[in-house]
Amino acid sequence: MQTDAQKAEKHTWFEDLQGYLFGTSMCAFALVMLRSMGLITGQTAGLAILISYVSGWPFGWVFFVVNLPFYWFGYKRMGKVFVGKTFINVALISVLSEWFPTMLTFDTLTPWFGAIMVGFMTGAGLMAIFRHGGSLGGLGILALYMQDATGFKAGYVQLAFDACLFAVAFFFMPLPQVLYSLLGAVVVNLVIAINHRRDRYIAM
């Protein structure tokens, strides 16, 4: 007897494409909001934003370069198809996050409200990408690889990285900006934890 996962139809290439375009557009739009408020987020995107703030380099280029070392871990753990999809999503984020600011500006954006909305949009975008078998690369891939190699849980690896990232951010950003950034990061993680369940969504 077939399980639900075996019965589920795989996404077509067109469905994957629209999922990636939607997901990366939502995440890129959220990043534009985030940067307009001078905030950061967690994981590799947060590292890229902080480097961009400190160096003045464009975020899109920094994000693309920061992700390059992680593709090897993705290939070793999940294969070339996953790495290919991840590369596409990272490239889209890199391009869209630099293009979108030429299309819009924010005259008024209350930080606490903006942080929450960034969390909602990023969570929705990431879920779309995850559900079509892709990712935004970075630390998540390394964390899964380390979990396989050492048994140390991936979630703890990511939590430790974020703790270090926000600790470093205190030296470069005003305290209120760091706290608003933490609020947004918490919202992102809650959205994914509550809504992204493989036992409830099985098509890939």
C-alpha cells in the first residue's frame, strides 16, 4: 500500500519556478524593508547584511559570495539537484534585493511594525522555497552537514551562530536596532516552526 508521500505528485518545473520567484521576491522585499530600517536578521543573510553595513559593499554581492563555500556541503549531503535549486534561489535574492530598491522607497516605517512584517514576509517566502525543494543556502546546509557528521543538532548550530552574530552586531549597531532585529528574527522562526510541517505538506 502506498504512503501519502508516495502518492503525492511532484511539482512541475513551472510550479517550482513560480515558487522560487514568489519566495525570493517576498524575501527580497523583506530585505529592502529591513535595510531601510537599519536592521539585520539571523543566519547567512544577517551576516551578509552586517558586512554590507560595515563595509559599504552591496548586499546582493556580499550575500552571493558568502554563500559560495556552503555549496560543497549541500552537494555532499543533498546532491546536485538541491545545490542547483539553491544556487538559483541565492542568485535571485542577490539580484532582486539590489533591484527592488530602485522601484520603491519607505518614507515612514515604524521599526517594531516593520520588524514583524519582515518576519511574516520572510517566513512566507522561505516556506515557498522549502516546499519546492530549494533553500537559500548558507549556514542551514552546514548545520545539517555537521549534524550528520557529529550528531550535534542542526538547530543548536544555527542558534549558536545567531547568538554570536547578534552579539557582534551590538558593537556596530545601536541597541534599539539590534533589539528590533531580534524581534524580526523571532517572528521568522515562529512562522516556519508553526507552518512548515513535512507531515502536512508532502509534495516536493
